[in-house]
Amino acid sequence: MNAAAIQPSLTAGRAAFRDAFIPDDEVLGDLLLERELITLAQLDEVRDLARRWRVRILDVLLARDWVPTESLYRTLASYFDLPFVNLLEEWPDAGLLREDDADEDLRNLTIPWRRRSDGRLVVATADPSPATLMYIRSRFGGDVELVVTSKFDIIWTVQRLHDERHSHEAVHALAERDPRMSAKTVLTVPQAVFGYLCVSALLLGLVLAPIGTLFVVNVIAIIFYSGNFAFRAILAWKGSAAEEENARSLAFKARRLREDDLPVFTILVPMFREPDVLPILAHALRSLDYPLAKLDVKIVLEDGDHDTINAARALGLEGMFEIIRVPYSQPQSKPKACNYALRYARGEFLVIYDAEDKPEPDQLRKVIAAFAQAPANTACIQCRLNYYNADENWLTRLFTLDYSLWFDLMLPGLERLGMPIPLGGTSNHFRIDVLRELHGWDPFNVTEDADLGIRLTQKGYRTGVIDSTTYEEANVAIGNWIRQRSRWIKGYMQTLLVHTRRPLDFARTVGPAGVIGFVFFIGAPVISSLLNPIYWAMFVAWLFFHLTGLHPLFPPVIAWLALFNLLAGNGAFVLLSMVAPLRRGWVHLSPWALTVSGYWALMSIAAYKALWQLINNPFYWEKTQHGLSKHTAVELARVQAEKHSAVPSEALG
């Protein structure tokens, strides 16, 4: 076939396009074999996978990395008797590439390249399929010439030409298009006035009637504690309801899904200064029970993070992996990086994994099955999170108890009660069209996942929770843990401020149950962490120093309620922490719940640090350092050993 055949075909119908231009997989495979780019055994395996997954040989080979990318696309160009161009060496005419067309260019892997001296436009494409040729005809007309390039060249070209605008959109899209949902404004004028009036009333009360004022504040706090204990107990009860049958049903449906019916799934992996864990990440994603040719993996790296960029290049990752380099801008945060990468996502669904994550292999299949049986307004499926290094030290054990309670009991309880679900930082799977409709994540909120979960509910969408776990690395160092937890609590403070700007509108959109869930699930951890040291100090002063000055604040009824909170309420939390790991068979962790008071003390330290940062530096993203666990070194050694010993076909399943 030669280039002259292109022109008449651009005016033909869809059937003619299919007959003339889709490379016959048998012929293309034979051409690759003839050029000694693949072996006969590899060709047989690739053809089998292409049939099973209902994709082209080209897609399978990109996912396997048996053929260098440029050689693969040169062979494709040769099949069509078309020129091949390397866009990084033969730069397109920037005047032909319009910013408004960037999204279409990326979706169709097609860009206008140059204009000949006779005025004819030359279009570069990485996908000369019928749909692409129809797109070329509708956009550019019939009188064009074609050249072939690689999909990576097109992605990098669009990114380099439009990075300023895309970077601006990643930072400001939500703040400009839906400003009341953005944390860019820390405190609105009405909120500031309300806060000023409350503080003024408190100070005036302390001057005119100090004992009475402190008594009222104390009563409100104790009632709040009681409500929080009761709410958590109800959530745990609802979340612990037997779901084994539903879990088995979902697992069965996931196994029954046909590989050729599975959609393209985008995986975002934002990383910053984490070159050491890249091999572990790549191994975990290759191990997913999902057609590799239908994975669209974006390794999202900051443009100045040369160590991680160089490490990613040195790994020689397969074609399903793409490196997205995020231009420098403030705030330098994970949500901004994800927003930037969202523009380049090609999947129907999207999930975020952190660099050290190890999702269960069937997780993506379970998510597809869950979306298929969920209500139509389901926009997100949250999977459970836990830790693979739970037994490393006291902190990792308590962190594991915390996550077991949170993800195995509390979030399922919220789902059963129809309340807003603050998402975890990873393993939340989105319908990508809804994510784009909501302008992605808020770059100014340092707990962007929790905020997005609340925002989804306000916009009329729901989040489901399923029994599939992603295992992470628990913090092994207290200082690192406090940095991470203070960021989370600061983000919860931001989320509280954002979604209470219009309280009546918020109540209307989420309903009474949603308001209760928001107050006690988002507000209570923040407020209780700030109040706990005050009440601990009062209790110690009363117990050891017998201060009579506290008696007016605790008349008999209030004293008994406070004592109930101290013993029964905290005892219930300890009990729940003991019960939570039993669902996973981690009986040995339960006794460590008796030391949870030390963990709560660390949370209070983190809360006061978060409050100071909210006032002093609200958008600062405090980086959590990963790879500190001794398990990381062991895992890296294991992955490297498997890489050297594995049979090539094993990675394809």
C-alpha cells in the first residue's frame, strides 16, 4: 500500500476505511517477524492475547515492550508505505497546534504536523484506524497527507506546547469555575464575621460571668463527646453487618467478566522524590489481573524531580506506562499533579495509587463489576486501605488498628447510612467523565480526597465501598507520622471551612443524615484532637492535686456524664480498635489497642500543628517520606530477583 491510496480513502465510507487502512494483524505480525523484531513464540502469544483482549497487536506489543517503540511505529508506517517522523527531532509547526484542540489531539493521538509548500496539510497520527481517519477528514478535510509517529511523541509534543495553559488549569480550574467549592479562599467574609462574633461573645462572657460561661462551654463539649461516641458506635455496628455474601458475589462477578469487554482503565501514580520504590510499583501494576494493553498508567512526576525521572527512564518501562512531567507552580501538591495528568488520561475509569501501593490483583475487575451493579449516580468506588508492615513497631501497629477501624467499619457504615464519604488518599476509582465535570481535585486543599468525597455528594453523586484492599507502607517514624497526620487534619479543617460556607445549601444537598455524618466524621476528629489535651489536663489536676476550682464546672449530672465519656466512651473506642483487626484475622494486633491513648496524644500534637499551619501556611503540602520501612528493602530485593528469573510471558498472564 502506498501514500497515494490515502487521498481517495479519506473520501470513502467507514467500510472502505476499515478495509484499506486497519493493518491486518496477521500481516503486521509477519512483518515484525520478518524484521526479526519478535520471535515466532512471541508472535503466537501476542496474537492470542490480542484476540482475548479484543485489541490490536500494536497495543499488546506496547504493553509488553518486546519491540522498541520507535521500531514498532516504523514498522506500522512501513505497512502503510507512509513516512515515519520523530516529532522530538522534526518539531511540528507550532502555529498549527491550537490550544483549544489539545484535548481532541490527545484523544485521537493525531496532530497537524506541517504544511507543504503547495499548501497541503500534513497530519501526524499514531493510530491510523477508521475512527481516526474519519476524525481527520471531519477536522481537516480530505486534501491532507499522513505521516506516522509514536503516541508518546504526540503526548510529549502537546504537553510541551501547552504546558503553561494546562498548568494553569490544573491549579485554578475549580477556583475559577466553582469558587465556593475551592479552598483557595481560606475564610470567607461571613465566616470571619461569624467567628469574630463567637470569640467576642466568649470573651464577654468570661468577663461578665466567667463560671457560667465556662460551664456552658463545658456542657456543649461534653454533649459533643457523647454524640461522637454514639455516632462512631452506630457506624461500627452498621459497618460490621455481615457482607460476606455480597463480597463473594462481587468476586464471582469480577471473575466472570470477559477480558474483551473490559474498558480502558487509567492509573495515576503521583510521585515526588521516590525513585527507590519505582520497581516495586511497576511490579505491583504488572501483577494486576487486567489486560495490560487496556491499562493507561501515568507516572506523574514533578518537572524538577530529576532523580525520579531518571530512575523511571532507566527502568525501560513498557508502553502502558507514560511519564507525565508536571511544570513547576504553586501550590506544589499531589492534587495539582493529578489534575495536570487528568487531561492526558484515556480511560473510561481512573484510579489513584501511591508509589508504595500494592493493590489486590483483582481490584480493577471488582471495581468494574461494582460499577455495573451500582446505582446510576455512583461516581466513585472506594477500596479499603491497610498496611503490609503492621508488625514493624508500636506506631505501625496502632496505625494499622486506626486504618482497620476506619476503612473496614466506619466507611462501610457511612455508605449504609447514605452519608457523605471522605475518600482515602488512594484506591478511589472514578468515572472519569464525572471527575472532569467536577474539575478534578482541589489543589489548595491538602486533603483533597476527603474534600472530593464531600463535593461528590453535594453534586448529587454517591460513593460505594467494596471489599478489596490496597496495602501501603505504614509510617515507621513518629516525626514522619506527625507530618503526615498534621497535613490530613489541616485538610479536614479546610474541608470544614469550604463546605460550611453555605450551611443551608449544604443541608439541602446532603440531607439531615449527611449533615450529621459531616459534623461527626469530618468535624469530630479535628475538634476532639484539639480538646483532648485540655480535658486530660483538667482530669490530672483534679485527680492528683484535688483542685476544688473545677467543681463549679462539673455539677453532679455533668460530672457523671463526663465520667461516662471518660470510661465508657473511651473504653468503647478501645474495644472497637480491638475488634477492627479481627475481621482480617489479625488477632495478635488486638492487645495493642490498650495503648491507643498514646496514639491519641500524637494526634493532638498533629492537630495543633495543623491549626498553626492553617493560619500561617494553609496550602503547604508537607511531604511524607516513603521507603523507610525495612520491608521496602526486602520487597525491592524480591522484585529484582523475580525480574531476573521470570519467564517473559508470565507478566502477561
